[in-house]
Amino acid sequence: MISPLAHVDPAAKIGSDVTIHPFAFVDADTVIGDGCEIMPYASVIHGTTLGRNVRVYQGAIVGADPQDFRWKGEPTYCRIGDNTVIREHVIINRGIHSEGGTAIGPGCFIMANSRIGHDTEIVGRAVIGNNVSIAGRVRIGEGTILSSAVVVHEKSRIGKFVLVKGGSRLSGNVPPFVIMAHNPVTYYGVNSIVMQKHAGFSADEVEDAAKAYRHLYQSTTSVFNAMQRIEADIEPSRVRDEIMNFIRQCDMRILGHQIDLDD
């Protein structure tokens, strides 16, 4: 159902079983997948693709122009994966270059009044709480939860199945499977409930994560030394490998660790 009171550009590509409510705005050069629903006063801007069964609530703007002086008006893109929910007054910016772009989902839940900057990637099943602010070029791993009013600075990277408690500010890299809280942000434990109930990890795998983070966060040694201890103490596993690979890819710079790399 497409309301005659909605603005749907003739150049938009609309799938089957799509509902577009009165006063919604769908721009040219957009793709609206099968089963999507766009609520009143929501906008889908040019360069945006919605997958199947995406719901965009009142006042949200998906594919807004990037807020970055490096963007010079060239065509840029925003892609929303299947079964993603975008609640009221969320703003999601497109990328700043014609290659790549902003990518979210599938299966993400983005709560009201959040803002997601240009070229950010949020992998599937993530939950973004109310009033979260995510800057450009951030990467957020699968199944991660950012509680209300979290602020994530540009180029930060957050691993899989992380929980960041409300009001925290992140200006760097958060390794997988952890809980982070407070300001400045500190390690608060392993995200064991999500790991076991929602991600299918075993109790032994959760214990591997706990052992790894005891070396990293609860001993007075550098990240480099902690990595050596993890390698010696924990048998190879998907959890150990995920943690170590993430930290190596971040040049061993992770948030919440107080020991200098050269110590």
C-alpha cells in the first residue's frame, strides 16, 4: 500500500508488499525491498537501498547527506540489511566517497534519536540504544549492544558481542565479548549471557574469554605481554582466535588498558 499522500519519486524502485504511509518521502535513486514499511514523515534519500522487511519509523532520515567537508556532492551510498528496524528520528548518513558507503544489518535494531555517521558499518543483529551518537568510519561487530546515550568517536572499532553500558564514550577499539562501562571507559567483565544464550557459545568458550581478559585487563602487564600469556595459557579456539586477531588488527591498542605498549 502506497498512500497517495506520500511522495514517492517515479525513479524509486519499489518491491512487492511495501507499505508507504502518508507524508513519507522516498527519493529518486532508491531501492525499497519487499515487505518494507515506511512510516509517516520518514525519509529515504537518494543512494539508499533497503533490504527486505525493513521498518523505518516516524521522522527517521535514512541516507542523509554526510556531515563531512570532504564530501563534494558526488553520488554516495547507504545500504540497510534485511529485517532491520529504524525507530523514530534516527539519522543515518551516506558515505563520503562513491566507493563503499554506510552499511547496516541485517537484523539490526536502531532505537529512537540515534545518529549514525558516514561510512560506518554495523554488522548484523546489533542493537543501538536511544540517543546513541556514532561518528564516521566506525565498525561495530555482530551482536553488539550499545546502551542509551553511548558516544562512539570516528574510526573506532568494536568487536563481536560487546555490551557498552549507557553514557559511555568510546574513542578507540573495544575487543570482542566484553562489557565496558563508565567514563573513562573500563573493562567490566565478559558478556557471558549474550555469548551463551544468543550467540551459542559453550561454557568452556566463555571461560576462555574470561581467562584471556584476566591477562589483558586484570594483570599489571602490557598488551604485548598479555598476548603472549594468552597464547601460552589458552588452547586455540574460535574465541581465543577472535580476541587475538582483533587486537593484532588494532595494533594492540585497545580501550580500558592502562599499561603503555612499551612497558
